[in-house]
Amino acid sequence: MVLTNEGPPMTVRNLGESDEATILGPIELVRRATLELPPGDHRLRATGEGRLGRTLRFSVNRDESFAQSLTIDDNRLLGETTPQAQGGTDPPRREAIPFETNTTAVELTPGRSDLLKFSFVPPRLRRLNAATGESIWEIAPRPKEGEAK
């Protein structure tokens, strides 16, 4: 299998069929990489600095070879254009937004995603702009009568 990449560099890993164990990788995919994979079903995790990763499922047949263009920038929900839409140039890099375990990306506005982030101590729920990391709103439970604030 030959992987090609037209965008910013990314890292790919071949994962087990049902768990997160890495079978092959990590492999840096700058423009082109060749993977030797046995026949069967595979999951390929692609990640890039400052970008949300993606897991792809595919099957390899015996004695089959094929090329696949890979990107994690299509179907972006950050309300930004992809590097290809900017004439193939890389967008200016920004600081990565910390993405914690209790964070999920949700599409509340069509074509754009935000992050919902829950923390236990102190308990609160925050909505962040996924493109900038800026807080949109934050809520916390009110203390019950007689509890310390």
C-alpha cells in the first residue's frame, strides 16, 4: 500500500482490529510512504500537529497493491479553509489547543465545530472555539445551601 499526502506532514499508525495497540508505526508521512500489510482488515490512525486525528478502516486482499491519498484536513469543522484552498500553501501555524480526556468536538453551527470540555475539580462545563481555543461560555453548578463556595 502506498500512501501519499498533499498537505502538512502527518504520522500514521496501523492499529489492531479491535484495540488501540500499534501493529505498525509510527510512520512519518510527508509526501509518500509505502506500507507492507498482510491481507485482512486494518485500521489506520492518522494524526498531525495541531490537528484532530482520524481513524480509517480498510481491507487488503491477498497479492493486492494500491495507492491511497490520505488527508486529515478534509471535512474540517473549524470554519477555516484547507491548505489546498489557499493555493497549496501552509496556513500560519498557531499554538495547539490542549485537548483533554473529557473533551469532545461537536458541530453546533453547520460547517463549524466547537469543543465541549468538562472538568471535575472544580466541576464545570466549558464551550471553546475549536479554531482558536477561546472560551465561548462556561457553567458551573451552584453550591448547595450550607456548602462552602
